[in-house]
Amino acid sequence: MAKLKITQVRSVVKRDGRQRRIVAALGLRRMHQTVEHDDTPQIRGMLNKVHHIVKVENA
């Protein structure tokens, strides 16, 4: 299965609670932190909700 590299590029300060929870569920805790996840529909749906906060690359 394909992997995605997800990097937080914007802060979650002044974002609503749903977006904060999504970023936390992705495993991101601070700016410029990168995590890897499998490319699944569930992860893609989460990324669509916070696309303005994160940067996504193929791993």
C-alpha cells in the first residue's frame, strides 16, 4: 500500500475544535513535524478537512 508523508505547515491556534482533533489524530503535535500514514480513504478524508494546515507528499 502507498504511503503518505504528512507535514504540519500551519498552526492550529485559532482553528475550531474539529480541525484541532483531526490534526492530533493524524499524530501531529507541532509545526514542521512529519508523520507517515498508509494512503487510505479514511486518511484522505481527514486530509481534505485540514488541507490548508498540512502538506502531503508521496513517500
